Amino acid sequence: MAQLTPVLQAALRDAAVTRDVVIERGAAAALPLVAARRVTGARWMVVADERTWRAAGHAAHTALAGAGALIAPALVLPGQQRLKPRADAAHDIARQLTEADAVPVAVGSGVVNDLVKYAARLTNRPYICMATAASMDGYAASGAALLQDGFKRTLACPPPVAVLADLDVLANAPAQMTGWGYGDLAGKAVAGADWLLADALQVEVINPGPFALVQDHLAGWIADAPRLAARDPDALGGLLTGLLVSGFAMQAHGNSRPASGSDHQFSHLWEMENLQVGGEPAAHGACVGVGCVAMLGLYEWLLARPAAAVQQARAPGAYDDAALSAEIGDAFGAADVASAAREEMKAKRATGDRAKRVARFAEAWPALRATLGARLIGASAMQRHLREIGAAAHPADLGISLQTLAADYRRARLIRRRYTLLDLLEDLGWLDQAVADLFAPDGFWGRQGAARATNEPVPMHPEPIEGDTT
């Protein structure tokens, strides 16, 4: 088997469940040995959709059969249109696993993996994943992001005991899927910044190991866009490594905080509302990439605030629960979605007194500002990287208007209890002004809206965000 990179080896050592990773050409040949080592005497069922069956599922099934492993008939799900991540579909897979008394091998990418992961949890079985595209970070993550009762939830379930990926299969995956993976990885920049913020405000302390696994290597992974655009197999292996390391960081921490922040809240909002692109559900990584750019723009706005404004900041007063409930009702039409959002916001507001958070923010800001400025990439620079690989980088790429995006800065914070920059700006009473400034004619999105309307090039500013000396 090919040697893993040092960072992947370190991440695997700390992983709570996953014990094997194979990233190499012809990875299916390693499956029987890995399967026998991880689950003795199991009867295996390959679960794929029609596309991933052709890409790697048949090879996995054949390798297991050729090695004399016990195998059940493969479960090949319809795949002419992308599968939807619905919890009831996972229940159906679980029923078939129980009837066959089999342990699953998930062959596919995001939706196939999440469906099988949750099905394995429902049947109290381990599972193995064969990744067919470097398209998302959920392969090695605990939890499955599925639609349940109309609301996008991360349902608790263990990650796979092993992950395998064939470099040639990754290289032959649709180019847009690599863009999705790159967008998902890019979002870690915002996830790290949001965690630094929550830590400084004593909302959620940083776990140094998982934080470093992702953040200390992120810049190098993001810099590989040109080789990824050329479908270089080794570069794709590197992208998948970054995505797997993010998943292992989540395993080590116990939840998705190391890899998911306000960038993902935009994605979850749009996916929950069944955003369509070209007649298909919008891809998770595409949504994350646009959400990442949206939040980097908001971080740039915060970093540009005068020091005096931060020192004089005060919380606007006690929470108005009635106003929040009304906002949620206006934001979400479905009663069950609004109810779930109210529960999320209730949990978030229980994290402490916002006047104290604002005071902590003012005290911590000089050091925090320097840290964020050194770590964050600029919003325009991130757009340039995303466009270089052919990934979504602007809301228009997803069919979302700038007017809708402006409203979604408020709506995105309502669907998850995780504390992020969106919540800090709301605590400060600055969120509406920040969004208005971003969409003003001279703001980040305002300039881009005019540029797109006139087909003029959008200015790119690849320099990292710099802290001032005030």
C-alpha cells in the first residue's frame, strides 16, 4: 500500500473509529485485506448508485468475490439524477442490510456515503467507504448530514472503519466534483476563524489538536488549485487528504466544529430549501464555497472597523424573544423548519450573557484581529482560486441573486446553534449595517454585482488580509 503523508498519518492515529486509509492507484485490490482486518467473518454488501457502480463499485464487488469473501448481492441505487440526502432513504438501506445480514461498503461520494453511514448506525454495523471523488469532507467525519422532516440535520453516527480511494477514479470523476471538494475545503478558513472567535468570547474553547490538524495545513492545500484544474492524480490525492484530515479532526473533537462554521450555515440553508442548479440539487461543496466567500467578505468588513469603534461597542440590550420568533417565522415558511430554528436559537442564546460577550470581544480584539488577519485569505483571492478550478465563487453561479444573499446573512445564523461571526455581529447590533455595507455600490458584493452586469472583469486582490497598527 502507498505511504500516507505525515499529516494524514498523524490524523489517523488520533481518529476515534477509522483505522485504515488507502489512497493509491488500483485501491480496490486492497479492499479484501482491509475488510478482513477490520471486520472478521463479515458478509459484505457493496452499496453504490448507478454511476459509482460503474466507476468503482463493480471493481470493489469483484475484488471481494475474487478473494473469497462472503458477499451479498450489491445494492445499486438509481443514479441518473443525483440522489437526495433523505433520512428515509437511509432507513430503506438499513432494512436491506438487515435482511441480507451484511456489512456495507459505501462506494460513492457525499450522499451515498451519508446514507450508508446512517444506515450502518441504524443497524449497529461498521462500514467501509470507497471514495469516488475528492468532493467533500464527510467521508471520515462522524455524523451524516441528511434531510429529516424537511430540516437539514447532522444525525449522529460513527464514521467508517476504513476509507479507500483509487487515484485514477478520482481523476476521472466529473471536474465539477473536484470543484465541490475544493469549495468544501476552502470553507475551513472560515470555520477556523469562527472557532477562534468563539474561543476568545468563551463560548466554545478551541481543542488545539483538531484545530491544528486542519488550520496548520490549509494554506498549502488551497494553493494547489492549478494542478487540480489539470486533474493531476497526485494533486487530487492531496485534496482528498485535506478533506480526510478535516474529517479525522471532527472525529477527534467529537463534532464538526473543526471543519464547519458560518460558511456551512449558508450551505445548509440552501440545501434545506432544495436549491436547484441545472435541474439538480445544488452540491454541498459548491454552496460552501460561495458561503466561504460571503463570510470572508464579512470578516474583511470587521477587520476594517476602527479600533475606537470596537472599544466603544456595547450590546444593544436584552434579547427580544418575541422579535426573534417573528423573524424566524418570516424567514421560513414551513412550520416544522421554523420550529427547529427556534430550538437552535434557544440553545445558542443559552450560551451566556451577550453583554459579557461583547465586553470580552472588545478586550480580546487587538490580539484576535492580528491572528485573524494573519490566517485569513481575502475574499477576492478565494474567489480567484475557486474560479481557477471551475468552482462556484459567486451567488449567481448557484442562481442566487444578490438580494437573496443579503437576506441570507441573517437567515443563515438562525438554523444552527453554533456561534459564529454572524452571531457576534448580531450581539454588537452591527449585522444589518455590515450587510448593507457589503452590498453598497462600493462594497464587496456591490462592486461585483456591477461588474457582472456589465461583463467587466471583477477586480481580484490576492493579498492576505492585513492588520493595521492602530
